[in-house]
Amino acid sequence: MCCFSGPVSEVSGTQIFARADGTEQILVYSMNVALADDVAMVLPLPVPPGSPEKAIGWIDLSGYPELFEHLNLLFPEFTLGPGLCANPVAPPPLEVFTVGSFEASFVPSPADFARLEPRFRLSESALAALPQYADWGFAVFKLRSDAAGGPRTIHPMAFRFPRRDPGAIFYPTVHVHDGQFHARAVFDHHLYCLVRDPTRTHQLTGWDDYYGADYHEKIDLDRTQGVFDPSLELVRLTVKGELDNQDWWVPLDESEWRPGAT
């Protein structure tokens, strides 16, 4: 979910990488964004209910800002068409972590947004329109405005989190860019995944295999901080145009990849 706590002037070029890692999922997120004011980007996470505040394992990829640029070079270009309530006693603020050029926090539940600065909270109306997140957690990255006001590329934001559904990989692709949820949204996304059997991707409409030279020679594995498993094969989906505003899930048996909830 490319969701912001306040208005943003422009969002484009979203890139998301995800893979399973035992009982956890790794997620890497990057985009181009133009900000007039400081806002937070919020990613809902399907963690097990009641996950603790330290459930997130933050990964600093500030040393590899060109990761998605390198990934994109591996594939040919193509395009596809188409409420909160505060406790009577103020709870302690959520812990803030420095992850590269960002400050980040894990919000264990929607009610815990009250423990963030108001400008970094999701609006009550946006959360009310998204009841599927009622018992989810949220990764929050605090983005600072740019004096120039123009779009800039955000270096990859990465972390690992415990998976609620061990049979699927989750991509946060719901859009909330103006404080409100809209049923349709304009997508400009590349989704990446590592799979064990790329020969089965002919069953997966729109997903593109990488058949070139060994991609491990083109990706700096040391700088990925363990994000990549070199024993797996890389595939990509490009999603562009106006589509239903929903998250994407990838079943791990790779037999049916689809948008929407599992």
C-alpha cells in the first residue's frame, strides 16, 4: 500500500521486491515522490495478530541505492494495460529506528497510530475504508520534504516481518495519496519475486522470466544485506494503468498469482 499520512504532489516508478525467508517475508520498496511537507509512508503488513513492537527487522539498503536500477536492466521493457481511538492514559511513543536516510517505526495495530506524531498518522477515514487492515501491523517511514519541491527517487526501504500466511507472498500496492481511499488507482509498478521453478511461470499471466546471463553477476549480493537468495530465480511483473485499488498476493506454490486477498 503506497499510503501517505498527508498529501503528496507526485508518486511514480514504484518498485517492490519480496521473497519468503522461513517464517518471515523480506520486502524492499522504492519510488519517486515529490513532497511539499514532511509526511510518512505507511505500509500495512499481514503480521500475526498481536505481534510485538520489535517484530520488524529493519534492513539498511542506503548503501545500494541503485538496486532496482540493476534489477530493471535484467528485463526487457514492457507495459501491461489494464477508526482510531486513543486510550485515556497516553501510551508511550513508538520506538524510532534510523534506517539509512529514514526514520522508521513499526505500528503493531491501527490503534497504535496514536503513538506517532499526528503528521505521520494515517487518517481515520482512510483506515475506516480499509477494514481488512483492522488487525494488521504497519511499517512507517518518515519522509522529509525537499526544499526544491520536485520529485526524487527514494532509496530502497527494506525490512523483514513475520508472515501471517505461510503460503503466500504479500505486495503492499493499495494507494492512498490524498488521505482518502479510492476504488480505482493509477499503477506504475514493477513487482519482483524469487522463485524456485521459473519454468512454471508460463502459467502466470504477465510475469516475465529473466533468461539472460547469470543475474548474480549483475547484482551486488554483498550490498543487498542478505535480501537475495542466489539459489532462486528472478521474475518480474510490470503493472501500469488504472486498475482496482488492491494489494497483490503471490501463492508460494506459484500455481496462481493474482491481485487481491488470499
